[in-house]
Amino acid sequence: MKTRYDGKHDILYIDVAPGKKACDTQPLDDDIFVDLDEEGNIVGIEVWSASRNIAEPMAEQLLEKVRKALETTAEKSPAPRAPF
């Protein structure tokens, strides 16, 4: 699997089967398109507005995981002692 990103147009392409050629493209919605080979296997996925459709949701999920990890760490850590 390989990925390519066109920053100028904000398009992410995920090459699921490098070396295989697409013979059909099916839209899943306004921003996601799936490339299929002759047998109907997925060979690629094109995501338009990738920063909105991929990067932002991933960043939000990562932030939530970090927050939960920090909460868990804080619960396990002993309370800080006052200096004498």
C-alpha cells in the first residue's frame, strides 16, 4: 500500500494495490472515490478535501486518546507532596 498527497488540491490517494490498474471509479460520496480493477477489487481510494475528511477527524481522535491517557496517568500517580 502506498499513499500520495497533492497539497495544492488537498487530495489524498491511497494506492491499495500498487501496480494494478483501475478500470472503473465509483463515487462513495462527494469527496471519496474508489478505483476498481476488472474483477471489482479495490485498487485505490481517492479522498478530496483530505484535510477536512482525514486529517481533522484523525487529529480529534488522537487528542481524545491523549486526554484519556493523561487522565489515567494522573489517577495512577501519587499526589505531589508539598516541599518542606
